[in-house]
Amino acid sequence: MVSRRRYWTASAIVIVSVHLALLGCADSSSDASFRPNLAIDRVLAPSDFPARLWPTQGWEPGKVTTLKPELVPTEAKVQTWQRSDRSSAIQQEVLRFESVKEARRYFRTADPRSFDEDFPLRVNASGSYSSRTGSPDDIRVYCLGFEGSIDACGVWTYWARYGQYILRFDHVAGLQASGNDTFVSQPGIGLTQFLGYVGAFDKQVSEALPQPGAIPS
């Protein structure tokens, strides 16, 4: 006859095993927020994307760079566009993780505001992007740099997670000569203009990585 204590011990082991199995399933592609598993090149915007959306701003074709493994813990690429007068540049960086759990962890630990020593946080405008045009799971909006405000920031950053993907989108003001062969950063742009850029790229990424069960538009 099996003792009651041994029975309950065995039952507890089974329950714990089931819970661990369920947790394991949550980390796989069965996670409710897992997006289509696409190559990063299919998630990045077309090279003429800014030029088509903002034809009067002089955006040149984008250039794609693969980030080295020592810089990021997963597959990642960044596309950079410059204006023809070199007054500013925008960057779209996309990282793809094996699981949503890994992406969540990276979103938290690599948050751009954590690098305050090099890029001090000037404005946390994360609550300002309420009228989203896409479907991010998590977002942050920051003004980073040695100077900056909501009205004029030299480095704006949009940090977002879409399932197992991370998107970082930056607008960086160019440099202008200040005499004696020295250069200073231009004032940059305001939050409203930056969110205009963000909305376009958010929509583009969300269309490439629709949420599970989403109906195509």
C-alpha cells in the first residue's frame, strides 16, 4: 500500500513537472505574442522608404549593415538614411530573437536609457505615443544627448518590441561648423515631428510582423 505522504509527494512532482512544461511552451513559438518568423531583410523598410513618404526632405537611399556578434547577442541589422544636406540621419535597427522571452529580457536590459553616461536621458516621452498606427507590444520614446527638450532634441529614440523582434529607430541631428575646424550638433527636431517618423516605421514593421490572429488590412 502506498503511503499518503508518498502519494502526495509524487503528485506534487507531477504538478511541478506540468507547470514547468507549460512554462517551456510559453517560451516557444506558441507564445501568444510570437510574430511571423521572417528574415530581418524582410522586416527592414525598403531603401527608398523615407524618400517616398517625405519627398521634399532629400532622403538618400538607405544603407544596410549587419551588426557584429560582439555588439548584440542575436541576429541584427541596421539601415541608415541621410539627408542630402547632411542635416540629419535616421536609423532603423531590427533584432530577431529565438523566443519572445529572450526579446522581453533584452528589451528590458538593453533599454537605451540605461546608457546614461554616454547618452544621458533628457526627456522620457514614452506616454506620448498613444495614437499608434501599428501593433508594438512594448514601447519607449526618449530624447537622449547632452542637450535636448521636447521642442528640439538632437537624438530621439523609439525603442519597441514586436513579439520576438526588437526595433530601435533613431533620428540624429547632423553637425554644423562652429569655427576653428570644430563642429557642434544641430538643434534637432521636436517630439511631434519625430512621432511622425515613428508612426510610419511602426506601421511598416507591424505590417511585416502582424500580431497572431490579425486580419490583413
